[in-house]
Amino acid sequence: MRRAKGWTQESGITVRTIQRLEAGNDASLESISLVAKALDVHVGELFQSVQTSHFSQAVEGLESRTRAEQERRNSITHGIMMIFNALGIVVTFGTVILGTAGGLGGYIWLLIPLYWGAGKVLLGAIVRLVVDPKLNAKFPLSSPAQSGDS
């Protein structure tokens, strides 16, 4: 499949693992899952025939675990975005109330675009640099949401 797509052996999985798999050697189900994810196929599609029911059950179990981990990860990142948005609503309404009450100057209105603009950029950096690595360790079969997914 990799060769048919014209891909090199460098796919986010160690080249040695790819070489072992292509030579017909064994690999962990987690490694096989990563290969399937890179090729955008189900784990079972990597094998021309499943020889035992035990193997078939293991593949199905891995795909089920992968889905469950992805759902849990997505739930956490969605929760982070909900907190950011809720805090943004508080900042926006608070700014409107304080801005219309007067006495604080015109600069108070800058809080709204500052929160939604700079805050969004800062949140994105924190998620990529701090949250994603922790979620990668906790849910190794999952992957970070793409931009706009959360």
C-alpha cells in the first residue's frame, strides 16, 4: 500500500519498524495501528487474510480501543475549548458593562479583541506545546484534532 501511494518509509513510524513489517516480521498491534492510520485504512485491511479468530478479535479490539481513546481525547480538547469560550463570554459581557458604565476610558474596549484574538493564539500554542504531548502519552492510539475539528 505504501509503495502504491508512492510514499517513502518515513511516515512518523520508525523506518526500522516499517522495514520489519515489509519483511514480514512481527510487530505490536500498536505499531500496526499507526501504520494503518498513516495509510488511512482499517487495521484489518493491512492483511490479505486473517488466519485465526484470535487475531481477528485482537484487530477488532485494537480498533475499538483506538476509537475509545480518540473519543476521550476529543472530549478533553472540546472541554478546553468550552472553557475558553465561556471565559470569553464573561470577558465580553464584563467589558460591555464596564465600558458603558464609563469611568474606565476607551481602552477597556480593547479587552474583547485582545481576548478573542491573542487568547486564541495563546490557547493554540498551549494546546500544541503542553496539552497535546500529555494527551499523546495518555492516549497513544489517538491523534490531535486538526484545525477546526474542535
